[in-house]
Amino acid sequence: MEKEKFTVAGTEVLPGEHKEIRLHVGKLPSGTRINIYANVYRSVMPGPTVLVMAGMHGDEVNGVEIVRRAVEQKLFDRLQRGTAIVIPLLNIYGFLLFSREVPDGKDVNRSFPGSFKGSLASRVARTLTKKILPHIDFGIDFHTGGANRHNYPQIRYSSGDAYAFELAQQFKAPFVMKKAAISKSLRREAKKMGKPILVFEGGEALRLDGFSIDKALAGLENLLYAQNMLDQPSTIKHEIFHVPRSGWVRASVAGIFEWSKASGQFVVKNEPIGTIRDPYGLHEAVIHASKSGVIVGHNNSPVVNQGDALFNIGYDIEKLDV
């Protein structure tokens, strides 16, 4: 039996226990207290500690639903060893306001390591940095595409991190993508601490996407099984591709946009993949694939401006046998 003391924000969680912990981060001008609700699940057997979280951006509801379903399906009650710290919804007020940001207009995922004396976003970031990250060995942060962009289910790992790449392959999302960690992001801060964070992307903001939800839950089961934290993996099977590079095809003109190829589809360089038409029926511009590869994300907005990101094409891809 695991005997090591495990205390989060002053609350001790014993082996075999599940406790909900409230992490106070600040108040709104109305005096309303803002808390992060973290559920801690401990197995009776020793093992790694994983962070499973969503809702960093309040409008990315699909990620929140993924973690909610994992809790509802009692996935973490089945732990064979180790500990899971589960945060289904980080940005509560962004969630209520259908907003990516917190009420002060700042992005939590550009605010790390944060400060307890800073803005609300900075305080949320600091709470994770000081009170959660020191306890974990690795984590999964669930996201969606933003600003009308739909992402095909993919798991992202930090460039130059062999352990993160290993974890990403164990997750077994359809696309395993190498991405540099963005400055002041959770992934960058955790990497400095030697604690890899995988980022799942699937679906788009303010929409539920059943396909992405299923792939995410399957990936979470696969990863925990590979870490000997669950007794069986997911039964969902699909091909898995490593995508080491990707780049955006942008709108050459402004107008009404219609895609003919979407996320998840393979394309050949110079193949027509979409069209932009002016609203008066006089002109149109055909959008072509910049490279041969696979579309990992596409823009669903019907109206675009010149320079807007339309298609994220992954290239130099290889099929993984994992």
C-alpha cells in the first residue's frame, strides 16, 4: 500500500481516497470568490501522478466535456496505481461568458508562471505553477481549435522532449504532432520543471464534437494503461501518424470562404482545397494546398479577411506502428 504523504493546498489525500479540493485564486469586483476545483484520486498502490485538465480557455467546451465524461464514467476510480489530479474546468468565468479569456481580458495560457499579486489570469497560472505542478510527473491538457477553427483529434508534444514524445505515442491519437512550447504557456513552464504536458486538440470552440470526444477518452485510457495505471486500454482503433511539421495556408483575398477539403483529409501539393468568392458574384480565388500532407485543422468561418488562417497542413508525416 502507498504510504507516502500526499498533500495538495493543505489537504491530505490518503491512499484509496478521492477528495475535491478548492483552490482559491481571487475575487471579482462583485466580491464573488473564484476557485479552481481539483479532484484528487489516489490508488492504494504507488505510481506516477498525472494531471488531467481542461477549460484553460473558457470557450473550449469540448475539452471540458471530455474530462467531465471521464469523471462521470468513473475512469479515475479504476486506477490500479498512482494518483490523478483532475481539473475539469479551469477558467470558470470564461466558461460562463463564452470567452477564451478570464474577465480581465487576459489569456491564462500566456500568463505562466504567473504571480499571486498579478492579474486574475496571472493568479490562476501561479496557482497551477505552485500548488499543482510540483506534485505531478506528467499531464494532459485538453483543448479545441479557436476562432472558428476545427482541429482533427491530435496530441501535441514539446520539441526536443523524448519523454513527452513517448507519452504522446502511448496516447495514440490519430495525429501525434511535434510543437514547440509557446512562451509563458503551461507546457513551457512545466517543461522547465521536467514535467511534460501533452496538449490534446480536437473540435472547435463553443461546439461539442462527439468524434473528438471519443478519440480523447480513448487516448486517455491508452496513456493510463501504458503507465500501468489502468488494467486495460481503449478498444477504439485507428491509424496513427507522426506529424513533425505543419504550416498554415492563408487567405489570399477577403470574401466568402468555402472549403472543399477538411481536417483529417490527405492532400497533394497544389491541389484545390477551397474557394473564396466576393459577395457580389464577380470574382473568386481558388485556394491550393501548399504542400503534400494531411489537413490537421481548418477554418469554418464563412467570411474571411485577407491573411486569415484557412488550413493547417501537416507534412513530412510517417505512419507509426504503436
